[in-house]
Amino acid sequence: MNYRNLLVLPLAVLLVGCSSPTHQDSKSTSQTTTSAKATVSSIQKKTKATSSTSSRPQTAATRSSKTARERASAANKSVTQPTATTRLAALNQQLTKTLGKQALVPQVDGLTSGSSKLNMRYSGDTANYTIHYSVGQQAQPFNATAVVDETAYATVTKTTYATTNAAAQQVGYRDNKSTAGLPTVDLGHQITAHIDAGAGQRYIMWNEGRWSLTVHANMMHEDAGVALAKQAVATFEQVYLPAPQSVGAITFDAISSGSGPLDQVIQWQAGKVVYQVKAQEMATAIKMAASMQ
């Protein structure tokens, strides 16, 4: 998050073969061999250094220190959807013609099936827009009137405010000081959450870097809440979200996960802008938010 900004950079060594030298070129070959050994030695040193610096961090604090550029690179690798790219790419191309090339939109659709029938419609302008994603009986033209009647499985919204502070206040970030003294639960991966329960409701809350996270369940489904929170933590070990300029907030609902309501919400502040991704399923929201560019 900032999420687990875990980045292991693959290295490849290109080996170039040389033909056997003649006795007239022995001196040149000796120099070439010496140079090649030096090059291999240099590569080995760089490989060792890279392996050392990119090994898995042990704490949330060190995970938070990775750069936004690393997070973005890892995110793009983590959420690749080969089967979805053609249809979504075509729709995104038409969308950016209207909203401008600087519009921040998902590069994956977050679907496990139905990508070929993905439909998209939008409202708004460059500063403020909402994009609706749905799966229809057939693929419709971009922003077609018929798509209005389809139930969106996800939406992406951009809202521009007058000031940076005004934008940050709209995110709903929760400081971890507010959870001090509450019961705790281990979510794995060195993450401990706090539990706030009352009036039949249960909230599992934790913070990582500039993100606050909340999973909601009711007392009848309290185990589902913990299970969803653990699933979220495990997912963020593989998928990396954008780094908020100031704050970001995530709220997942264990009760409605996978059903009609768009109750899985990820939102973050970027200057005067707040971006929000809402989806029926937690995994969909995460994948779409992580691929925003």
C-alpha cells in the first residue's frame, strides 16, 4: 500500500560466445577474456547488491518507504489480464479522446469472465467524471444509450476540489490513534488490526502508511469480516495500490461482497483531486485501482 511495496527486480545475463582465436590473436583474446571476466564480476556484484536491496521487507514501516515509481511498476506487473486488454483498450482509447490523455483510468477490467462483453459509459468532463463498467448480453458501442440499463459491477470517479486540504478531507482517512485500546486480531503478514464492535456491527480496522483500511461485518457474520480482512492483506502482498499524495481510505463490506451493491470502496487524494473505485467484489476494486494510469 504504499501497500507492501515489494519489488523484486528480475535480472538477465546475456552471454556472448566467441569463436576460438588463432595464435596471431592470442594477445587480443587474452585481453578480451580479462575484460569479459571483469564484466561478469561486475554483473555478479550488481546482482548481489540488487538481491540485497530488493529482498522482502520485514515491517509495514519499511514497506512504506518504497517509491511511487516502484509501486506503479509492480502494480502493472501484478494485475495483468491478457484476455481483457483488447476490449478494454479499445474503450479506453475512445474515453481518453473525450476526457483527454491525462485522464486516470483502469488498464484492467477486474473481471474473471465476460471481458469480451464489457461495456462502458461515462458522464462528466475532464475535471469531474464517473465511468460505469458493466457486462451486457453483447458488446455495445462506447457510451451507448443501451448501456444505461445495465447494472454496473464497478465505477471509477474523479472529483476535483478547490484546495488540496478540501480534497484530503473528503477521503475519509482514519488515524490509527482512534483505535488505541481496542481488541486486536492478527491478519497475517505482520499486520495487526483492531476490532470495534457495537449495536450488532463489527469493524476491523488497521493502517498502513498513508492508507486506512476498514472491513465491515455484522455480529452474525463476524468470522466473514476477519476472513475478508485477511484476504485483503494477502492480496496486497501481490497487488500494489497508487500512493496517495496525502491520504487514502479503503472500506470493504463482508456482508455485500460479490452482490449487487458497490460497497467495496478504494479512494485516495492526489492534489486537489480524489479518485474513487467502487465495485461489487473486493478483488475487482483492488485490481482496477492498482492498474490506474
